[in-house]
Amino acid sequence: MRVLRVVIRCVLLAMALAGPTVVARADWRGFRGGELGSVAQGPVPPTSWAAGDEGENIAWKTPIEGRSVSGPIVVGDTAYVTSSSGYRRDRLHIVALDAETGDVRWQREFWATGRTFCHPTSAVAAPTPASDGEAIFALFSSNDLVCLELDGTLRWYRGLAYDFPKAGNDVGMSSSPVVVDGVVIVQIETKAKSFAAGIDTATGQTRWQIDRPLESNWCSPTVIEQDGRAVVLLQSAGGLAAHDPLTGEQLWSFDEPCATIPSAVATDKSVLVAAGGMTALGRSADGDKAEVLWQEQRLAPGSSSPVVFRDRIYVLARGGVLNVGDLASGERLKSLRLKGPFWATPVVAGNYLYCFNQDGVAQVVDISTDEPEIVSEIEMGESVLASPAIVDGQLYIRSVDSVWKIAAPKRSAP
Amino acid sequence: MPKSHSRHLAMLWATAAAGLGAVIFVRVGLADADEPDDTAAAIQQIRSVGTEGAGSEAATDAWRQLTRGGVDQLPSLLVALDDANPLAANYLRSAIDAIAAQHGDALSTDVFADFLAERTHAPRARRLAYEWLVRLDPTTPDRLLPTMLDDPSVELRRDAVARVMERAAGHEDAGESAEAKQAYRVALSGAIDRDQVDAIAAALDKLGTPVDLARHFGFIQRWKLIGPFDNVGGVGFAAEYPPEKQIDFAARYDGKDGEVGWIDHVSEETYGNIDLYQAIKRENGTVAYAATQFLAAEPRDVEIRYGTVNATKIWLNGELLDSNEVYHANDEMDQYIVRGHMKQGENTIVLKVCQNEQEESWAQVWKFQLRVCDETGTAVLSADRPDTGSVAQNSALRGRLN
């Protein structure tokens, strides 16, 4: 019995030393949360909050120098954002914010080495940065690619338009990078020079580079798992192709015209790509061509990417209408008119779809049934073109000027 | 053995021989990232970074070393920006920021003030020094901006112009027209950014003093044009039509729709735009050439800046300076910037402008604007350009061409 008491004491001591039980939380490591595919894990953020700069459920709001249409990412206890400033839009900023307080932990500024023209609604800080949990990979419309460690240490700097001066689009570029197994993959597609490249995350050296179509394109690469391995999808006007992220080798393709702004999304069984409205491709390609499962014109997205949740696909159409489709058949099940226009890809948490239009109107939609319903509408007061991030029940919204954290107030200790 | 290591060893031997606590000196010698030779070597490693990731690993090591060091490296780092390539410049500037941010209390305004005062340093590096100076001494803008209306840094100049514009607006609000006009004229003398120039011009126009904007920016208004040549299927961009081989303003050639010859054209548009639909023909799948003679008072380097939604090639005195086979991707002033050297006397600029066959409404544009300026964007004018107001000027130009 004494032995048992000693064991119990030791166990209790170990638990006390270990502190409270740690619930694993998912970072939001890139455009659409990286592998999360726009669907947050964990608790649900508030579904309503105060309009304006402070008030109900607004944990903090931090203004950021410059302008941005890139999304925030969250790694550990830090949120990272990018922006661009200056009359010539040639000053590039990467800012680390304390996720708890919104305070700036550090910031780095660089001079763009590529073209910095863009449409007035956009910004040179358009692509959302990506992270592998150890470093930040920030790409800009000028095709500057910066690797910073989480503490702001510069690991390497690539000027992809300095390497290839014709790589530039004066409307602006927005393809966000992805990181897979030590390789950061960028998709640079313009009318004068197009390529995709896999760049070593440790050294900044190019591991592989392939030519891409000479057409303007704004889609981001999408990483899927196929047959137990990571595969990266590259989408452009001429089709969608799957590549080995470590070598660039093409594995299969879908050779029909695709949209050039909304990016593909994947489920366990299929890849959804904006082609002929919306096309579902078989997940495991047999041979070098993808199998078409269904195609539905009425699920055509506007500028934001589709979102898949459970057995439904949610698409914001060009006119601001939210269309709900059946993932298995492609049948459009329901439409709900929202206030558009939308650039930001919506995100899901719990049974809610968080949509932000260009004018900064947040619309939270209950999607627990096939009768989607707007549960709240909040005027943010600032234009929002970036897809938000959700981590651990906290919603990070990037307006063109600021970052907001929306979270329920912490309960005080008894 | 690296030079710095041998210096440390020499120091060690000297210290041991003197019996003065060799251990302390060894520590200082090996750990001292501020040591000038180490700093110089690290800077050199960063300056060696090249295209496609070349030298990145060594540059990263150097960056880490520098940012562990102290503020006494800042003068060397600032100077190193002067002729660093754009990639190396970003390593260096972020190292400067990191060091300065870490050692805020130890920073001296002298480092930045001295560097800023010397106008031959790289404009962007001077702007960086200015911004750190402002952080350390908030009186900096009041003290220095009044002297920066003609600064080589376009960003410093912009702030200087903005201050004068504010003063002018104050006079205007107070009903002091003469003072406002004078202040706006001073602002215009330094203004190079279009938004500021437009605002100043609008204010001066309201005060009864119109501004010749085409002249202010240096837009070329007098052109010889020829076309259309064939660009159906995009064949015209690569095709070498006769004006690419020889400029003979009296010659006539086979064009797309028949014989074509050079015509005189003067742009009366505020920003020197040439609408080729109007000047030549409203037709797509076409190529036109625009040529102008620029009289340089002395030999000099210039920037030729042009904006167009069409595919282009550009030559200065027969030398191809740039080509861009890009159609309908935005339309901005100074969209393309090329550098060239003008000889004293007459120089020939030729621009090839290709329109494709896109059918979208927004693609029905075949036009360009082009100006000659220095590296700040300040106009460089042809020596024979008439010095008159915009309307009178165009009349004068037309008269001379006729």
C-alpha cells in the first residue's frame, strides 16, 4: 500500500510539473490554412462582434504600415502579415504580431527587386505567406521571396524577377507559395515569363524549375495527398496538372480550360477545380489524365476559391451569391444572396462560414443544414480582400490597413 | 588562414609575452563580431550574393554575424549599400534595421546624419538613414526637408515637396493668392511624382497659372508615325519591318493594308499620349512605329520611360534597348524604364507598338506615351523644344512640322 501511495504521489507530481493538459492546436500556415483547406480545427470563434475598432469580441486591432491583400498566418503564438508601402509600392514589409496582445514583436523591411505595378484594388503584398513551422516564406507581387526564421532572422532572399526580369504582371500577381517537405513551391505565371519552382527551404537554392504557360495567372498551388505522398497541383488557363513537389515531375493532368483566379481544393476523394463552372476530378489518377467525376456550370466561383466542408462545396459566385453544391453529384442544392463582391476566400469553423466582402462587410453564415442562413453581418469599416485565419477559436482578419483578432473574452480566474 | 584569425593570434602572442591576461584578449578577439575585418568580410560575403540563390548560405551566415555585432558596424553597412546589387542591398538594409532596433539606446544620430548629408550615397540608403534619424530626432523633418526639394532620393524629395504643398495650401486657405502661387511654384520645381504634380498643377491652374504638364514631365509630343504593318496572329512582334532596319522619313513601304509612309503627329493630350487608332487606323492585329528626333545639348545618360498596354520594342540611335511582348496588362506612366546614352546633337528614338487581336472591350486600345528624364524622373528636354504654354506650344510644334 505504501508503494502504491508513493507511485500515486509521483504521478501527481509529474502531472503538476507538466502543467495543465495541453490541447494540440493547429497553426494556420498559409493561404487557406495550408493543409487545413479553409476549415479550422478546434473551438468556434464568435459569430458576431462589434463594428468598429473595439468592443464586443474584438480582442485587438493593430494597424500595419502600408497596404495588403494577403492573408495572415499564425504559427505558435505569433501572427505574421505582409504589406507593401511607398508611392512606388516598392517597400515590402513582414511583421510579426504577438497573437495574444497584437503588439508588434518584430518587423523587417525590404526593397522590391521586381515590378511593383498593380491594380488599385490590389497590393504588392498580395500572396499570403507560408510557413513550415520553423520559418516564414513571404512572396510578393514583385516576385521577391523572403525566408525569415520565426524570430525575424533572415535565412535567405530571392529576387525571382531579378533572376528573370520579364517575370512580372502589371495588374499584379497573387499566387501564394506552399511548403512541402523542405521545398517552397512558387507559381510565377505571366505573359512574358512563366515558371514554377521548388526552392530549398534551408538554403534558398532552386531544386527544380519548370516552364509554365505564357499567360497571366493568379491561382495558388494546392497540396494534396495522393497514394500516400504529397502532390502539388498547378492550375492555369490551359488546365490543371499534378506534380511531384520534390522534383517538379508532372504526374497527371486535366487539360481543359480552367479559371485563373480561384484555386483548386481537394477532398479525400476528389479535386475540385473551377473549370466549366466547377469540375470534380477523381483523386487517384489512373495514368496521366485525370478522370472527370462531374461538372456543374452553376457552381462557377467568382474570384474567391471554393470551400469544401463535410459533403458540401461552398462557392461564392461572381454576383455575391453563395451556392451550395453536393460534393458527390455536383448538384446545386441551394443559393443564398450575400453582399458582394468577394475576393477573400471564406473560411469555416464549426457550422459557420465566415465571408468578407471587398467593402469590409463580414457575413457569418450558418451552414449546419442545406438551408444556409446569415446569422450576423458586421461592418468592419475597412476593405477586406484577404482570406482570414482561424486558430483555436480566434479569428484573425486582415483588412488592407490593419489586423484584427476576434475572440471571446477570456474568463477571469475564480 | 583568414586574415582576421591571424590578427587574433598575433594579438594573443603579444598579450602572452606582455603577461597581461591573455585569456581576456583571446575572448575578445574570437567573439568580437564588431571587429572591422570581420565586418568587412561579412559585408563582402553579402555583396557576393547573386542570382538564383548563389551565395545565399554564406550571406545568411554573414547576416547572422553582423546582427550579433554592435552599432559601430553601421557606417560600413550604410556605405556598402552604395553599389550593392539589389539582393545584397536587402541583406544589408535588414541587417542595419536589426542592429539599430537592438541597440536603440546606443544609437548616435551622427552616423545617420553624416551619411545622409553626403548626396553621392545611394538614394535609398540615404532614405534609410533619414528614417532612423527621424526616429532618433523628431526635429529632423523640420531641419532637413527644406533643403531636399532637389534631393537625388525621390522619397526624400517627395516629403520635401509635400511640406511646401502644405504651406501653399495654407496660404490659399487664408486667401493669400500671391504667396500660395509662389509656394506652389517652389513645390513644382521639385515635384516628380504624378500625384503631387497633378495636385500642384490643379492648384496653380485655379490661381490662374496653367502648367504645361507634358513639358514638366518631359513627354515627347512631336512624332513621326508609320503603319499599320501586319500583326495578325502575333507575327508582327518578331517581324523586322523596314523601319527597324533604316529610318528614312521619305520612304514608303508595303504595309498591312497597302502602301504606308511616315506621317507627322503632335500629341495635344496632357500627358503626351498618342492614340494610334486615331493617328493611324482603328484596326487590330497591327504594328506601328513611332520615331522622334531628340536634340541633346551635351552627351549624357538618360532614362526613357514609356507606358503602353501594347507589346513594344524600343531603340535609341539604332540600339535595341528593350522589348516586351505583353499585351493589355495595365497602363501606367513610366511602366517601362530603359537607360541609354545620348550623344550630343540629334538622337533618334524609335518605338514599335504592336496591337493584338483580343476582342474584349478593355483590349481595344493601341496607344503609348513616352518621356525622357534623368534617374529621378526629372524631365530632360530636347534642346529645340519650344518654351511656351501647352496650347501655344502645340500650335508652335504644329507650325514647325508644317
